Amino acid sequence: MSRKSLELIVAVIAAAFAVGAQAQTADSSKVKVDKVEQRQVGQDNKQYMDLGNVERKGSSDVKAGTVKQLQSGTGNTQRMGVGNVAGTGSSKVKTGDITQQQLQGRGNTQTMGVGNVAGTGKSDVTTRAIRQTQTGGTRAQQDMQIGNVKYSGQSKVTAGTVTQSQKDGTDSTQEMKLGNVQGAGKSDVRTGDVLQTQQGAQSHQKMGVGNVVGAGKSNVVTGPITQTQAGTKNVQGLQVGNVTGGGTSNVQIPGGITQTQSGEKNTQQTNIGNVK
């Protein structure tokens, strides 16, 4: 065997060991905590909570009791992420009830993401009730994302009742997405009852459940879905199990869907099971 051939073999073996070492030292986190709680009172405050999220590669294994994020005041921001994955990693999170609440304010913003995947990774989140509530004020914003997939990853979320509510507001926005897929990925979401309520004027309410854009697959099972809106000049939209681009949607709602609106000069739209 020539010297060059021997050097090449040694280099290949060294590279293989290096790759193996990197694989063995992939980042991982394991945490167990009885409860997690954030509280703020005042104006122009910000709350951020990340629990068991994974960026790039690596894995998380988190067990927690109740998870709460509470704010009272004006111009406040709340953001919460539980078991979300961006990249090639994996999350495994189990919690009690998850609550995000804002009181007595205007211009407040709430964002919550549970078990969403962007990339090729996997999420596995088990939780109880999920609640996102806002009371008072104008120009409030609520966004809730559960088990949605972008690209070719896989989400798995099991939850109890899911509630999103806004009261006493004007020019507010509310959006909820459960188990939607964009790309070639797969969602697997199971929840209890799903409730979205809004009271006020000139506000927008949106809900999307198990919709697919691309070649992916959604598999969503929920309890009864209820979407209600009260006030004037409001807009309400509900999208369930619609498919664009060759994918597959499987949505099961044994308790049925109810969409209600009361007031004047309102707009209401529902799209269920359409294919383009």
C-alpha cells in the first residue's frame, strides 16, 4: 500500500470519529419543575417565556406543572413558546394548564406557540387546558399557534380545552391556528373543546384548523369548535380542513362547528373541506 493511500485511509477514519463525536455531544436539556409563573403590573412592559424549545439540532425533555404568564396595564407585550422546534432537533414537553392573561389595558399584544415545527425536526407536547385571554382597551392583538408545521417536520400535540378570548376592545385582532401544514410535513393534533370569543367593534377574528398548503398531511381531532363575535363592523373567518397543492387533510370534530355573530355591519365567512 502506498504512503498516499495509507494517509487517505487515516484521514477518512479520523473524519468518521469526528462525526461520531459530534453526534454523541449533541446538545440536550432535561428539566423538571413544579410550576412556572411570570407576573407584571404597569405600562410598556414585556414578558418572554421559552419552555422546552429547540433551535437547530439537539433535544429537550421538560416536565412542568402549571405554566402562567400574567400582565395588567397598557402597552404591554407577552410572548410564550412551549416545545417549539426550529431546525432538525426534537422537543418532548409535558405540562399542566397553560395560561396567558392580560388585564385592563390597551395596545397590548399576546403571542403563544405550542409544539410548532419549522424545519425537519419533531415536537411532542402533552398539556392540559390552554388559555389566552385579554380584557379592555383598543388595538389589542392575540395570536395562538398550536401544532403547526412548516417545511417537512412533524408535530404532535395533545391538549385539553383551548380558549382564546378578547373583551371590551376596539380595532383588535385575534387569530388561532391548530395543526395547519405548509410544505411536506405532518401535523398530529388532538384537543378538547376549542373556543374563540371576541367582544368589541371594528375587530378581526380568524381561526384555521387542519389546513394544508403543499404536499403535507394534517391529522386533527378536536371537541366542539365555537367561534363567537359581538359588536359592530367586525370580521369573522373560519377555515377548516382546506387543501391547496396536493396535500391531505383529516379533521374530525365530533361535536360540530358553531360560528355566531351579533351586532351591525358585520362580516362572517366559513370555508370547510375545500380543495384547490
